[in-house]
Amino acid sequence: MNDPYLNELKEDYQGYSNQLKKLKKRVLKTNSPELQARIIKQIDSIANKMENNQKQSVRVTRSRIKERKAKSKRWD
């Protein structure tokens, strides 16, 4: 399914994934517990954004499928 909004959500998800990879490297490199705690909070925040992104993506996909079914029923 090629949908501009879904494509945008997918790009956002990829961006979050890239951020997580960078933060993971940073948390492993640092020895400061305070810095590690801040990085872990950032990771949690990004993980929540990713989860919301996925939920929205599922909602939109279901909506698009319903729209397609409704259109096909009208044309039958």
C-alpha cells in the first residue's frame, strides 16, 4: 500500500530507530552513571514515540483497508 501518511510514519520510525542505535552506543561508551541515566531516559522517550507511531500506523492501515473494501462493494 503506497500511502503518503503511512510513508511518513515509516520514515519517522526509521529516524527513531537510528536515534536508538546512536544512544545505545553512547550509553555503552560512557562510565558516568548520571549520563547513563539521562541517556536511558532519552531511550525510553524514543521507545514510547516508536510505540505510538506503530499504533497509529496500524490504525491508519486498518482504516485504509476498510476504505478499499467499501469502494469495492460500491462497484460490485
